[in-house]
Amino acid sequence: MRKRSLINLGVILSLILTTAVYSLGQTVQDKYIKITILHTNDTHSRIEPFPMDGSRNQGLGGVAKRAEVIRNIREENEHVLLLDAGDYFQGTPYFNFYSGELEIMLMNELGYEVATIGNHEFDLGLDNLARQLGKAKFQIVNANYGIEDTPLEGILKPYTIIRKGPIRIGVFGLGVEMRGLVPEKFIGNTIYNDPVLAANETAAYLKNEEKCDYVICLSHLGLEYDDATASDLVIAKNSQNIDLVIGGHTHSFLNEPIRVMNAIGKEVLINHAGWGGIILGRIDVFFEPKTLNKWFKSENIKID
């Protein structure tokens, strides 16, 4: 067994999270049903803020400050959904030492409800990935990886459904082609399937069969490419039943969500939150109670 530090993992968790400041807000109520969607992507084991080294990101990010922001938002809003679009592993010595356990434990403490996986989740192989994801108290989703006869079978689900008040929200995941990004020995028997096809089949099932009022795609495909590579823009433009794509992989900072018309002329939103935990994405979706017609407002919050 690998030798561990004298510093107990539980102590680290406690120290990180108890530095957050608590504040009490007031619930805002109006004639609409409001769902507040918070999201991160590509946090890359950035547990502490970026060091004060003169770089452009110095002092930004950090789990404790993110926890404070999330707690305040939850205290002010009744229906909050916290999501992640992958690559929470790899990037600092915390991952090198704890192999992803600390990242999962902190996501549990922050109350994440659904996440997908990115290519860096595979960096120590399938057995480690399955072991760490098995400790998650949140659902891990991916609809385009074939995982039969792999350690991920039974852990990774194509989608999940979450109810916030009267609103049924379907959430599914998509992953990038890993060959060329991840060594073959770490992928094992994992099969990459067409994400456009998987997205359309899963979203149609969630809307038509499961009667979801809102469908979210957690994508680790990347925002956009110069060629025909599958991306969030490609997924959105070719979709019919997706309402929101929350993406990662390309470390894209957006001031506000991109609005895209889908294959049947309906609007799809795409949002990214940069990388390293610098940004917490926020989208408030307002539903009219009788018709469930919706509108939104957004804010990408800098964690400083």
C-alpha cells in the first residue's frame, strides 16, 4: 500500500471547508418557479486559490471561497442545482498524492448533485476512477461511452432525473474521444460512441418518455473547433430536445451563455465557466407555473 502523509485527509477537508464564511440570505418569491443552476468545469484539482505569484490568476478560485458563494446562493434561493462538466481531477499535487479522493470528497461536501467525466478523470486508469467515483454522493453521467465489461459498469449512468419543486430536470453527460488524449492502457475497453446520436436519443427519451420539463447536457466535448469535431455548438445545433449545454474541456471563459438555434428552430443555451475554479457559472431559469414557458438570466461569478 502506498505510504500516506501524516496529514489526515479528514483534517484537510475540515480545514478547507471551515474557512468559508456563512451569511444568511432571504428567499426570493414571485409568480415564477425559479431554478438556479450553478456549475463548474475543469477545476483540475485546484483546491486552494491560485498562488500570489504575480500571475493573472493569483488569488482566484479555491474550494473554500466557492463553498461560501454556493452557501449564500442556497440560502437565498429555494431550488438550486449544482453541476460539474468534468476534469475535476489532475493539475496540482493534491491529485498526485490522493488520486482524486480529495476532489470527490470536497464535491460531496459542497453538495454537487450531478457531474460528468472528462479525459483527465482517466489519468490513473479505470480501476482508480471507479474506486474514486464510488465514493461520490452525487450521480455521475455519460451517455456516449460504452462501459460494458469495465470497472465503470454500474457506476456511470447515461442520465439522471432531478425534481426541483414541480420541475422535472433531466441531466445527461457526453465525453470527448479519449484516444490521443489518454494512454490506451488507462481507457481499457471503454468505447467512444457518436455524441450527437447519443445526445439526441437521450434527450428525446428524457423529454418524451420521462416527461422532463428541462433537459441539461453536461458536455466535456469542448465549445467549438475549426473542423467537424463534435463540440457543444455541434450538439446544440443538431439537437431537438436539449435546453441547456453546460460544457468543459476547452477552458472557455464566457461572459454570458451562447444562444444557438437547434434543428427545429428552438433556442439552446451553452455556458462554460473557464477552468481552475476561477468562475462559478450561474443560470436562473424562470418557469411560468401554468404553461412552463421559460426565460432566464445569467451571471458567471468570479471566485475572488
